[in-house]
Amino acid sequence: MFVYEKKLQYPVKIKNTNPALAKFIISQYGGPDGELGASLRYLSQRYSMPYPELKGLLTDIGTEELGHLEMIGTIVHQLTRSMTPEQIKKAGYEAYFVDHTAGVYPTAASGSPWNAAGIGVKGDVIADLTEDMAAEQKARVTYDNILRLCDDPDVSDVIRFLREREIIHYQRFGEALRLATEKLDQKNVYAINPAFDK
Amino acid sequence: MENMDMQTGCSYKQGVLPGCSPLALSQTPPQQSSEPAYKSGEALSRGTLFPGLDLPFKNIVNQMPAETTELRELMALDFVTSELGLYLDTHSGDTQAFGTFQSFLKLYDEGKKEYVARFGPICLSDLVSAKSYTWLKDPWPWDYSGETEG
């Protein structure tokens, strides 16, 4: 089960209203490589995992991603909580505003609502861990791209923290893949799927 | 080179791959050690406890804030425990890292008790000896501003 902690993983304190930034940062809330998808990917993959290291790592990283989802939601909230109709129009935020006002809705920057098609749960140890490593890279690139576009130091500070977490997770998934495959037949690591073949 | 591993000859920025590895499989060198490590406040700012894995975009890094807060201190201790937790998930036999992990758990536990006594609960269970139901007290985490943070 999950217990809520009434604090963020990392401080988010944004002084200036700026819907133009919220318009693309929302993608890490509900976009294809965002934090909602990350948490659901890992927390869903863990059920079929055969080894305790994999169950533990997917649980712990999946839980951390829920904390990142909360941080991104907080960024979007703080960028938009005091916006005026003039700021909305100037930022081109009308389309989001008319559907969600100043609420935080899981959608990609390109407009599609969050979709489970963006995550993979294959039920195979090597395939799922390889997916997770790719997912961390895609999230890292999304944060790189946000840093290229972001002109508010209060926001960039938080984005740099989240981006570094993707690198740590990539390393851990790589180590987990090694630990898992060391348990397999070294002459043919694809002989069976240990998540299914007992 | 600093922090060179005597056995492998690799720096803390590097890992060791085995001499023979199966084909058709991606290989990530395992992190050799939980040392060197940043201090907790710097680890939080950097987004990692480990200098060896600290790989910033365009080499721009977060600066530590000039003034810290009780909440930030608590976040830093919590961050080190979860960072070491992920390390231990793939290095469960590292007794030195486990010892450090436990000492940070203790620091976090003590820090949390002090924080809760001054600012209110972090978890519902922190209300065990509270005088009233202070769970609802503002600010909630997304409401932070310069003035409201612990």
C-alpha cells in the first residue's frame, strides 16, 4: 500500500506566473515520457518479475516517480495559479485553459491526453528492463529540451534535479539487467523467460 | 587520479565490465562503491548522492541556496536514504553502504520528529500524540512559496 508524505522530494518555489512554460512542462505530467507513465510502467511491471532485486527496484523507482509527478504538478500549478486572461492569451494557453481552467490535467504538450500506449509491460525480464532504460533516456532528453526552452531559474533548478534522477535510474536498471541475466544460461540468455517459464 | 580503485585501476567515474559477456545483451558497468559521496545538502541540490553519476546538461549545476530551511534539511536527509536505497537494491551485499544507509535513517528519524513538533505532521501517523487534527493545516506541498516553507 502507499502512505502519503506531506512534503515534496525537492523544493518547488516559483515566484513568477508563466503559462507559456506550463504549456510544455505539462508534458512531463501526462506526456509519453512523463512521470505518470514512468510510475505506472514500473509499478505494473514488477508483478511478473521473478527476482527480489527487480521487485524491489521497480517498486522503489516507481514510488519515486510518483513523487516526481507531484513535483511536475506543483510546477504547473505554481506557474498558472495567478494567471490573468491577458497572460493566457499572450502565452497561447487558451486551448488548455478553456478545457481545464487552472487545473492540472495529465496531457502531453502536443495535446493528447495521457495514454497507456506510451508505456510497455511485456512480462519478460530482458524486454521490460530494456524498455525501462530507454524510458529513462527519453525522459532525460525531454528534460534537456525543457532546459533549452526554460527562462525561469526557479523552474530550471527543479528540472535539473529531475533530469539527474533519470541518469541514476538508468544506471540502476542497467545494474538490475546485469544481475538478472547473470542468473540465466550464459550460453543462451534467451533460452527462457524467467518471468514466465518456471 | 583521485579515488582510483586499487584492484581495477578505474576511477569513481568508471565501472568494470567482465572480460567475457554474452552477445546480444546491453551491458552497464556496475557502480563500484557508494563512495565518494556528496554531503546531504549538496546531494539534494545535485539530484544525486554520487559524484561519479553526476552528469549535468551543458555542465550547468544547481547552486546550493544561500539560506537553508528546516524542510530542505529534512528533504536532504530523506533524499540520501532513498538514493542509498536504490543503490542497495542492486548492491545488497555492500555492508558499508548499508551502515551509511542506517545512519541516515536515524538522522532522518530524529530530524522528522523535530520538524513535526514545530510545523505539523508529514504522515497521518505523526498525529499519534497531537492535541488536534492538524493534518489539514496549510500549506500543502504544492502551495509552497518563499514565505510558507518550513
